[in-house]
Amino acid sequence: MDLPDEEYLAERREQMVRFQIEDRGVTDPLVLSAMRKVPRHKFVPAHLLENAYNDYPLPIGFGQTISQPYIVGYMTEQLRLSGGEKVLEIGTGSGYQTAVLAEIAGAVYTIDIICELVDAAARRLEELDYKNVFLKCADGHQGWPQHAPFDGIIVTAAPGAVPKPLKDQLKPGARMLVPVGELSQELILVKKRPDGRVEEEPILPVRFVPMRSEREKRP
Ligand code: SAH
């Protein structure tokens, strides 16, 4: 079978944005245009290319997944970015969510505990010419204190509770999205008020891979 050409993939991407993202209520023009632009098919394993624009997560190796497109759109919109911000992402994975954020934010700091995934994502993002992305291989529970505070934090693996260092690294007035729980998970919207108080609100039932601790680094 011939490989799908770029024109066909661009058409599939447009349909993904219209029917999976816009039709389900994501309206932020920055998010929609970022998702129209980022070539999701470059973030999935070659044998899954045909499925890159479908309405579900896909395996990316090491027991991990690239999130469903709608979840990426929904979480990015919930960050309420207006452009130029400094954002922290925990769970780089394929780097797809990273690229969507990099289209909008001024700088994206992203951490994954699996170094092979960080290397592969770094290569992909470099090929696509993203110059505002900074990656590291580490346990995301600690955040990235050297670059804190952040204007937004997005976590794409599920911890048992919102990690305290991440709350500390959120700027007053900023928002964090984090899936919390084990068998049943809720996406939690964390808001740091201007006076520094932190509010947590569950906004959507979700299913993410668990966030690992340093001692269970290997599957
Ligand atoms: N945002 C990704 C999806 C990531 S899947 C994408 O768009 O492709 C979740 C990722 O979280 C996996 O890559 C996994 O290795 C990573 N992860 C799990 N526990 C972690 C931890 N403690 N610190 C950092 N990353 C972690």
C-alpha cells in the first residue's frame, strides 16, 4: 500500500479539528489553529500513521500513549493561554501536546521519566523547528524549580494527588490541569489565586497512564 500523502493527511487533520474538537465545544481560536497546524502524524509510530487523526489515544512504546486529540484540545483550552506564556508540561510522551503548547506559549518546559521518549520527542520537535521547547528526563513530581514560576502547568500522567512542588511552582493567577486518581480518575483544574491560595475543582472524568515514582522508573 502507498503511504498517505501530505495533502490527504492535512485533510484528515482538518476533519479531526472540526468534528472531534470544535463540534465538542472547544472554541479558543489559538487552540484550534495550533491543532490545525501541528502534524500529529509525525508523532505516532510509522505503522499507525493511518490512525493518527482518529478519535482515540495510540500506543507510542514503553507502555505509554499519545492522548486522544480531543483531550489535548480540551486541556490546552482550559489553561487559558493568550500567547507568550511560560508553561510546564509533565509527561512529554510523543511530544505532540508539547508542540500544541509551543504554537501558543512563549516557552514550554517539558519533563518525562522515560529518557528514550524524551530523546525521540526532542528529535521530532527539532525537525519541526520548535525553538521554544526545553526538555529533560526526570521525575515530574518535582517540577522544574529552576524555571518556576509558570503561567500554566499541564500534567499528562495521573498522580495519586496533586504534587505539592507543582502547586508551589504555579504563578499566582495561573492554572494547572492534572488527572488525579487510580482506577477512576478526574481531571482536576487547580487555580492559584492572586493571594496564593490554591483551589482544586474536578472538571472531567478521564483515563491517563499512571504517573510513576522515581523507584518504579522501568515498566
Ligand atoms: N502528552 C503526551 C502523552 C503522554 S503519556 C503526548 O502528547 O504524547 C504520559 C507520559 O507521562 C508518558 O510518556 C510517561 O513516561 C510519563 N510519565 C509517567 N510518570 C512520570 C513522572 N513521574 N514524571 C514525568 N513523566 C512521567
